Amino acid sequence: MANSQIVTLNIGDVIPNAGDNESSWIISAWEGADKYIKRVPFKVEDPYQAKLVEYNVSLDATDLIKTLKNAQEVSGGFANYLQACKSEDGAAQGKLVVTLETENGGLEAYSLYHSVTVFFQQLVLAMNIALPGSCQILNASYEGEGAASFEPPQIDSNIFTNGWLSAFDAEWPILKPLKFSDVWSWLDGQHTSETDTALSMVNKVMFCLLELAHQSTAYSASNVLLVSHMLELFGKMENDVNHNLLRERISIILGQPSDKADSFNELYRMKQSLIRSEQPVRRPALVYHDADDEILQQLEMHNSPVEQALAIVLALLQDLVINKCNSYQFSEQVTRN
């Protein structure tokens, strides 16, 4: 007999920063997730039981979608709503309800919340590949038996949003909304949820994306290393990275970058200066939610190569999803005439 366990994720800040058009796309993406994830098979490596556990998982995103639609109806778009209602308690709250069904009886609390956390990580990946910047989980807490002992992922959508905007501004690479079910099915085929140690190229990239998404600030030296590592994984680069060769390989897939988007030199200058201890170290920045646009723009100037590199990573992932592939192979041929 199947056993069902329900966990609610209460999210204090669920509304991402988005313009009017993007707000409609984000609502559609969440509606797609809510419709698709109904008793979907889901496998998780459970370290508590030291085995693979199989579930049927269902998602109820009704409350979250209601919050998003209300923001759109009130202000036309999420950015306007957040600006107008930022001082109102509960204005950006929403919740997600997850039901796990298993034939193996009840789960220990650790196994249950580990499985639920892996599910939400998979959801974050699927949403932000389908539509970068569409999924935000901030000031979140679990609700359920034993929930007080476990902390859910805290995901800021800004770095994905900035990657999307960087691609749009530079007109390269091309990013576009994908169907949520296609992305979820592709991720399931990569067995991303079934391991806690990534060995395949795709899963290494997935775990790097999760690490990037968990960063409390988008402006850190570690992000330079993370995004450059992801590009090198895609480009099958070996010990000594030739960033010119990496640019060529990525250009074969995504087309030639525009001059504005070609940040390979700057990204690898930053990376090498970090490795050689030449990069200046900045004091951790004050988190200021009401910062003026001028301050935010100045901060973002230092992060543009990271955002442009992340846009490339997201475009490569979308390309793999669209073509139902999991990696790239590069070859060189010589013919004597």
C-alpha cells in the first residue's frame, strides 16, 4: 500500500524581479510546472538509507501562482509591484506543497526532507533553464512533522535574471522560454536527482548552477571560478585552458558572439588573476535592498563577464534540451590532397 507524506514550503519572497512581458512568461512557466508534476516518478539517492529511493511526486503551486497573478494584476509586472509594495509584510509570500508517495512505508525525517530538498533543487534547475530568472525561493521554511530541524534551499533569481538580460542586451547568445515539461523530462534523463556526487558533464554543470544559485551575493570571486568551470566542462577543455579555443568551440554551437557579448578575455583575465593572487579582494558588500539604481549599476559593472558567461551556460543547456542530447563532442580532421 502506498504511503503519502506532505511537506509545505512557505516562501517569504517568491516574486522575482521581472518586466511586464517576463512576468507573464513566469506565470505561464509555473502553471506548466503545476500541471505537469502530478504523480511524476522521481528517484533520489538517500544517504540515510544508503540506497536509491523511488517516489511518485506531486506539486501544488496554486498559492504561489495566485501570489504572482495578484502582483501582475495590481502593478502590471513584478518589478513595479516589488517597488510599490516592498514595505508591506507578506506582499511577496507564497507556498508550494509537495506530496511524496512511496511503496516503502513511512520515511525517517532526514530521508523525507532530504528527498524534498532534492526535489526543490531539481525544480529550481528546471524552471531556470526553461525560463532564466523564473524561480525564486527566499526567506523560506518547511512546514511539516519535524520541519524545524531542516532548512530549505534559499535561491535568489537575480543572477539568472541578469544572465537573461545580458544575453538580450548583447543580442547573444539566444535565450528563449522552453516548455517546462521538456526540461523536466530532459533533467530526469540525466539522472541528476539520483546522485549526490556528479560524475557526468551535465550533472557537474547542474551542481555548479545550484552552488551559484545558493550564493548570497552575485558579486563574488567564487562566481568567476564557477562560471568559467562550467564553460570548460561544455568545451571539453583539458588541463591548460586555451580560452581562444574555448570561444571557437562555443561559437560553433551558438554562433559568433557579438562584440558586446565577447567577454572571454575579461573573464579569463579575472580567473587568472584570482589563481595568481593578483586580483584585489573586496570587502563583503552591505546588503542594501533599497539601493539606488546608480549604486546597483556600479556594482553590476564588475559582474558583467560572469553574467555573460552564465548566459552562455544557460544557452548551451537549452541547446542540449532542444536537441535531446547530454554533451558535445569536438573533433579535428586533417586531409592530404
